[in-house]
Amino acid sequence: MSTISTTQVISDSALDKPRTGTWDGGNEPFKASYGKLMMWFFLLSDAFTFAAFLTTYGLIRHRHGVYEGTAEAFKFSSNYWPIPEKVFDAFPGLHGMHLPLGFVALMTMILIFSSVTMVLAVEAGHRFDKKDVQKWLLWTILFGATFLSCQAWEWSHFIHGTEEGTLMNDGTVFHGANLAMNQYGPVLFADLFFFITGFHGTHVFSGVCLLIWAFIATTNGTFEKRGHYEMVEKIGLYWHFVDLVWVFVFTFFYLV
């Protein structure tokens, strides 16, 4: 006479249970694959890091004096926090013209367009349209590389400073900014600018590298052999996060 073990009975009854749409103890919580779940964990931890940096920026700025005069009479000084529109008012090829935040706004639009093309690449992957995935990944790479080039120009202009410069306490005129001296205001303003925008730029650079790899893998048919384009979707999650973080950096550093 055969016997049925308790473990087998429990196992069979578990298989008969109807799926509820939530995690039932399998390897895909909330119908998300392991890879996408780990990407969400990484993005969450990275969000805490950026939040800490921006909170630090807010606290340090709050401790410094605020310029109380009119915008027309504003002059750079280490005694108060600078007005962003006065610091970031240059535009490549338009020397001598003052376009407050014009170039930064262009950089922001470039990242927004890259998010759109990334969405289209993921959507093409769902349709298994290899050519469209290649096309939209290439556009996203171009937008990302353009943003990095714009940021490099902005850093260069920020470092070299304006022609007028700022009179320092020792009587000398200093142009630009570095980690020890700053034409535009308190030294910490330059330090935070380099650190926060540089940290974000590193993320953009990493994203562009991942996109280039995904483009090559798509061209070689790697994802078609796997039977899915999930890697493109995971890279898309990272890219959208980088774009979203820039919105907060733009708000905190350039607008507030």
C-alpha cells in the first residue's frame, strides 16, 4: 500500500491555490523579475544619496547670508550666496549676451528628449522590433552625449569665470572658481556645484556607457537570442532616474 507524505499533500494543495496577482513566494515579487527588482533597490538607495546631497546644499545655503538688494545692482561677493541667474547666464557662441539660465534650460530639454527616446526604445523592445530599438537607443546615446558635452562647457566657463572677476579681500582680482577660491560667492557654493553636478554627470556618463553596450548587443542579436529585451528596460529605468534627479538638481541649484 502506498503512502502520501504530508509534504507532498501541502505541496499539491499549494499548487492548486489560485494566484492572487501578488507575490506568492515565487521568484518574481509583484510580477517583477529579479533583475528589475534589484534595479529598483539600487535606484532607491541612489535616491537617498542624492537626497542627502541636496539636503546638505539647502542647509549650507540657509546658513549663509542672502543678497537683499535689487537684481540690477547685484555684484558677486563672498559675503552672501550668489543669484543663480547672474552666475549661469552665458551661452556658447553668444559672447557678451546675458541669457539667464538659458543654457541650463537647453540642457534640461535635451535630457527630457532623451527620456522620450528611451521610452520608445523600450516600447520597440516589447514589439521585438530590432531596428526601432537600435534607432531609439542611438538617439538616446546622442542626447546623453550632447548633455555631457554641454555640462563640460558649463564647467569650463564656471572655472574660468567672467572678464570682470571679483575683488578678493587681499586686493587681488580673481576669475572663475575652484575648490579653494570662488569668484561668484562663498567657496562652498563652488564646492557643492562641482560635487553635485559632477556626481550627476557621472551617472549620465555611466548611463551612456550602458546604452552603447545595449546598442551593440541589440545589433549583434543578443536580446533576440534571449527571447526578450528586458535589459533595455532595466537600463531605461536607470536612465529615467538620472533624468528625474536632474529635475531636482536644476530646481535646487539653479531656480531656488
